[in-house]
Amino acid sequence: MSDTMLFGILRMPLDMVLSDPLSTAQFHSCAQGAAALIEQQAARIAELEEAIRKQANAARCLADATIRDASIRQELAEKARAESSPEVLASERQANAMLTEENERLTARIAALESASKDAIRREAIEQAAKHMDSRAAEFRGCGNHTADTMARVFEAEADAIRALSQKVGDQQ
């Protein structure tokens, strides 16, 4: 039955509804149909409200995730910007220059020690150089940045090389 017909029957004057048994039956049937339609529409409204609630929750979760992602990206960008700033790069270049100079000086010292005539003096000097390298490595490790950690590893490797050389000298004697 169409909505127009349904509303027409439901809005019939009471005296028409009660005028004969057929009109009363027709009105009752129409009222039953209207009640069923109202129940169907109420169930559909509840379904749609639940779908809207789920979509709203999903949208909130997405918004929260987006905010967290943006925050993480911002933090990473700021960290990258700080690590690549001209001041940081200049400081790292200066540290590299110092370490290169120190490394060259110590390498020259090792070469001089290799040519020393007495084994005991040579071993002592080599051990002192290794300790100095260890000391420098500890100093740089305390700085706490990537370049300093790299340079600390370089000094530690040099200390190990110095000790290996000391062992080699001892084995040759």
C-alpha cells in the first residue's frame, strides 16, 4: 500500500471508520500495516545509528593514529634537522680533524717505536700508546654523539692494533 493511501485511511474521520464493519476492518488492517512499518523503520534506524557509531569510533581511531604519526614524524624531522645543522656539522668536522691529527701523531709514534732497539722500551712505549688510545676513546665515548662514538671506535681499534704489534714484537724476540 502506498504512503498516500495509508495516511488517507489512518486520517479517516472516526464516524467513517465506525460506519460499517468493512471500514472498521480496513482501518484495523491499515493500522496493523502502519505498526509493522514503524517497527521496521525503528529497527533500520537502530542499525544505521550503530553503523554511525562504529564509523565515528573508526574516525576517532584514525584521527588519533594520524596525530601520533604526525608527532613521530615531527620529532624525527627535528632530530634530523638538529643533526644536520651547520653548527653540528662544523663541530663534527672539527672533531674529525682533531682525531685525524691525533691518529697521525700516534701512528707516527708507533712507527718510531717499531724501530726502537730495545724490546722492553718498545713494549712499554707501545703499551703507553695503547693506553693513550684507550683514554682518548673513553673521552670521546663520553661526548655521546654519533661522530664521537665513531671516533671512540677508531681509537679502540688503534689500541688493539698497538697491542697486537706489541705481541708481534715480543714473538719475534
